[in-house]
Amino acid sequence: MLTLFFVPLMFLASGNVTSVGLLFALYILSGFGMAGIGMGVMHDAIHGSYSKNKQLNTLLGYSFNLIGANATVWKIQHNVLHHTYTNIDDADDDLNAPFFLRFSPHAKHYWAHQFQHIYIWFFYGISTISWITSKDFVRLKRYKDMGFLNQKGEYQRALASMIAWKLLYYAYAIVLPMIFLPFSWWLILLAFISMHFVTGLLVSIVFQVAHIMPDNEFPLPDQEGQMNDNWYGHQFATTTNFSPNSKVLFWCIGGLNYQVEHHVLPDVCHVHYKELTSIVKETAQEYGMPYHVKPSFYQAIKDHTKMLRQLGQKQELSLV
């Protein structure tokens, strides 16, 4: 995946591309590598499950910085907030979205939401553009205000590091091609955006179909701030697997089609998920907990679209 991401960019930076078609093809190819790094490399590494060696996990976690995002922000957003408070409104940061998107039945409804199942695919596509430009900075500040990064100078170091990594990414991903390629800057920028559109669409769909589904629950805490279910029961109730028999998809997306196994065992490397499936499923059945699974990626996307359409309606769903 690292090769799939970097080699096309190296070829673009060499200045040897003279065809517009090849320009776009190389950027899009790099986009698939970027998505692969996000799902199959950095995801395990930042969870600490890529290797038993902590230093190696930290090193490979920086692969997220190499594709323009930020490992520090992701660790808080994903490891802490998403995995601890899955599908809980105002706590799971994956549910937080601009006003024109509604991912929870408890979120405020707007008129435009009735069309979100149509236009959401565009916003999924540009999601990583948001990451590399503004979202990481906004979230870093918000997490500081929430009490994270509270050691002396920690926020300042994280901010300086983020700026440095992003400048490095911009340099080799777009500035060098603009300098050496015989194309207008806007054409190269458009090709760069097409790379991110591929990445954003793939990554968003894979992560969102695991949780924004008709069968999943969106529980809320009681007046004392306590959840009715235990943590494991909560993960089973809010997570869905898909396409469990596809070896190709399993490899391409870093085992994230086994989201149930990942959520109940987040510190286990994804290469073991398939072998763990029968144990996890039997345990869920033994304790009367749900085990959601869709037979194919197509069916998962179809049901995700159905859920987005339901969330677009004004009435609140009875998913508590």
C-alpha cells in the first residue's frame, strides 16, 4: 500500500508525465494506496495491534501523517471517542457532522436531510480534503478544550508537528508535480482532488456502513450519564460486519469488514479476525447479544443508504 501510494507520486514529481490521462490515472492510483494505508496500515498501528513492538506501531502510525492526516488527532477521535462511545450522540465523534448531514436519530433534523442519501456520496468523497486542510486543526483545538493534550506544551508541540507534517505532504503530493509537470496548476490541482475523492469515498463508506445501519442501535445515557448496557453488549448492538467471505475485500480494507471483531477486540491485529469470527459469534449468542452481519459489501451499502434515507425523515427513529 505504501508502494501504491508513493510510486505514482514519485513518477509525477519526476516531470516525465506528458499525458493528461496519465496524470489523472497516477493520482487516482495513488488514491487507492492512500486508502489502503489508512485502512490496512495506520489503523492497526495506532490501535497498537500491528505489532507487539510499540516502537514499530508508533513508526507505522506516522504513515497516517504521510498521507496528509494526523495520527495524534485520529488516536483521540477514533481510539478514545469512537471506540468508547460508539453511536452515542454528542460523544462518538464519528457521528458529528456538518448541519446538512444527519448520522444519528437524536441529532437535530433539517429540511435538507431528506436528500442526504443522494448527495452524501459527494461529501464522503471530499472528506479527506477536509482532513488535510481544516478538520485536523479544528479537532486538535476542540480536543484540547475537552481536556486532552493537557500536559505542559503538549498542544503546542502537537500543533507544530501537525503543521510540519502537512507541509511535507503538500510538498511531495502537489507542489513538486506543479513545478515539474508541463500542465496548468489548476489541472494538477484537479487531479490531486480526484486522488482524494477516491480515498475519501472508499474510507468513508467502509467505516460508515459498519455503524450507520438500520439494525444498529443508537443508545443514549440516562439522566445520571450511565449507559444501560455493558461495554461489550454496546459494541455488539452498534456494529455490523459485511462481506465476511471475501478474501480480496478483507485484504484491501485491512479486515474492516469484520468490524464486530475489531470493536470487541481492538488490540488484536486484523489478520486474526476471520479465525476469531466463530468464537465471537458464539459468545454473542450465548449471552443473548446481537451479531449483525451483511452477506456482501453491496448489501451493506444498500442498507446504509436506506438508513441515511430514514435519518433524513423528520420523525425520530425508535433506536434506543
